[in-house]
Amino acid sequence: MIEISIANQTLKHKNKSYFISSAKNGLGEVEGSFCTPTGKFRIAEKIGYGLELGAALVGRAYTHEIYSPELAKQHPDRDWILSRILWLDGIEVCNQNTKARYIYIHGSPNETIMGIPDSNGCIRMYNQDIIALFDVVQIGNVVIIKP
């Protein structure tokens, strides 16, 4: 089981703890709100097997780009989804639209500040952390997101 604390901006799995960044708009389940949903979820899909650290994904597909500050300057408005994606599916009535909202746990540029809410709804992690997590979790594993 993965346990995410929005208050502490942390993700815990077994004996490991990682800093994360949740939504800058706060908590919520409304489509288009750019909020992080809460409750019980499962990992619906794992995307990015074998990709290089910093591999850029758009629409869950590898763009054949590796993130760099120079690339970021070329695409200043891109919400960078890097290295791996754990796509969440809500399993409670209140969050059953989560997969359709494209809420992920995913990698982010190293200059992303973790420990503060600043995402567009997803759970952001450092690339090396999402790769480590990705390698030890399975589709169907439970994820709890607590306020």
C-alpha cells in the first residue's frame, strides 16, 4: 500500500518515505478543478517501463525527448511528466472519476520543489524516486491519499 499525506507532502511505501508535490489548487474531485483527489485508489496502469531518467511523456506516450533546462525553455508552458507514470483509479464513489481526470503519480524535473503543493492535480515526485517506487509496486496496489 502507498500512503500519501497532503498535509505533510509525503508518500510512504513500506519503509521508504519521499517528498511529493500535490495540487496548488488544493483537494477535490471535480473535473477540471486541477485539485488532488483524496480517498482510496488503485494503480490502474504503469507507464514508462525501461525509459531513461528524465524521459518526457505527453498523453502517456514517450516523446523521444529527455528533459533538460534548454528543452524547458523551448516549452515554457508544458506540465512536465517525466520518467514514469502510475495512473490512479478511484475506487470510492467520491473519487471514481480520477482515472478519467488523468491523475497520476509521476516524475518531475529536478528543479521542481517538493514538499509544497504546486502541481496541476497529480502527485509529483523526483525522477529517481518515482523510478524506485515504480519498480516495486504492481498494478492493483492500493493508494490512500489523506488530507
